[in-house]
Amino acid sequence: MQKTDRNDPDVLSRQNLESPFGILEFLPWNHAWNNFKYSDDQALEKAISLMQKAGVGWVRLDFLWEDIEPKEGNFDFAKYDNIVRLLKAKGIHILGILHYSTEWASACGKWNCPPKDNAVFINYVSKVINRFKGQVKHWEIWNEPDSYTYWQPQDGLKSYCQLLKEVYLAAKKIDPDCKILNGGLANGISSVNNLYDNGAKGYFDILNVHFFQNPLSGKNSIAAVGAFPKLAYKIMARNGDGDKKIWITEIGCPGVKPKIKTDNWWLGANPDEARQAGWVKAVYSELLKNQQVEKIFWAFFRDTKKHWNNGVDYFGLLRWDFSKKPSFYAYQKCFKLWKKNKGSSLLK
């Protein structure tokens, strides 16, 4: 039977290419430290099918160095071949994050230190980009390199920017059409300045930032969300990058049922599920007013299980058991409104 356009992956892929609706989800997580979040194809297929129903056009996911090259020179792509295949079948695009260190290559023996030799990291990056050339066109180099949690020691992005430059040049040799994003910046406008001050201009194609506010903090919360990319763009324009777009690859908040007892997230009291749904609508409505903001990735798609042991475990649009939160329907509604009003980025 001939496929209808509605189910044809190529048609869906073309439609999703322009969509601003992204999601951060940990699809490769099948380790003890994350409670084997996606331990089999059934769980992966369920999550990806629900993404399609929600209107997700883009997924931000790890291509973990420790998974792909557990021992120097021994590459294993089986897990990622499968994930890419499943997403492609639904016409969903990928933003792949190339990061953290393996123990054998880390400058300090831990995952959150930079590689002791940039050349070894570039070799891994080159293998991944070459493997998925034609299937994945957008690559993010590290996650939150301006945060001590993910890059130790901190040096104002100096060592990170050097790595970014070397990776950019290597990536473009393999796939000239690929797009490179800096690692999502977590520490505000000062980090955007540091990126330029350390010579990263010309070594990333899209500015990548993370920004969180607590919807329980009052009316100024959504105003701050709208103001942040405007301030970031001023820095871009001042540095001659006014033609580049901004991707916000992490934004979100918890949605916790009242009966669940968990510690607060880092921005204070945990919103309940209804407030989380309202925040989804507010965030997309506000950010889509800004023509410089091209993609917005909600963090996360599905809750985690006792990973952070606080409200962050409840960032998902889905609960751990895959049941839909009110925020799932809010995200879906935002997507449908955007699709209806194509030609205008605003949600009317």
C-alpha cells in the first residue's frame, strides 16, 4: 500500500525542518546511573511515537563518547544507529550533542573534565559525524561548558573555545553542510560575552543558550524569558554575527503532583503539573515573538527516576510511566496553533 503524506517520513521531515518545536530527551540512557531509562526498543518506540503525537520536530540527544568509544580505538555505534533509525522513521530531526569525556581520555579521569588531548576528542567527533553524515546535520559541542558541573576546572571558556575551534574545522572537512552549535551556555549574558572574547566567532553557526525561570516567581518571570535572547542578540550583532539565529536548547520547569514529596529544584519551589502546563504555553508564546529565536527545546520529554532527587526529575511532559501530563497537551496545542498560523511565528 502506498504511504500517505501524513505517514511518509520524508514528508514529515520536510515539514519538521522549519518547526521551532524541539525537546531534550535522554534516549541513549540505558545505564545504572540513570535507572536504565530506555532499556529496550519498546520504550524507545513508545517515547518517539508520543513525540510525534505531541508535535515534536527536533530532539536534542547525547551521542556519548563513553558509549561510542569505551576503549581507545574501539567504536560501537549500534545503540545510536538504532535511535537515529527510529527517529528518522517518524521524520524527527536530531540535534546531536558530542560530549562528555571517557575516563581513559579525561584530563582528570572523570566524565566532566575536558579531554587531556583535543586530538583524541576530535577523532571521536569525526567518526560520529562521518557515520551519520546525511542523517544528522546539527551538532552541539559539549553541554554547558560554562558550568562547573559539566566542565572542570572553569576558565572563562578559554579552553572550551579552543576545543570548539578545532572541532569546527574538523567537522566542516567531513560534512561542509553540517551546522555546529556551541555548547549550550548556562550562565547568562556573561557567558555569551566570554564566547566572543575568546575568539569563537566564526567557529559556530548558531548561538546556543539555556535559560530557566521559575513560573512561581511572578509576572517578571516571563518578561525575563523574553528579554534574555534580545540581550544575547545585541552581543551577537555587536560582534558582527547579526545574521545568525539563536536556539534555546534547554528551557523548562518541574510539574509535580501535590502528593509527591521531593526536594525543590534549583530555582525554588516546585510548580505543580497545572502550573507547568501554563508555563509551556507562556514560554512558547513569548519566545516565538522573537524572529532571531529559531528553535526552542523543552527540557525534558519524560520524567527521570530518582536521578536528581529533586524537582528536576519532574521536568517531563510525560511521567515516568509514559502517562501524559497536562503539559503534554499544552505543548501539542502550541504546535497546532503554530502550524495553523504558518507564515507567522506567533501563537494566536
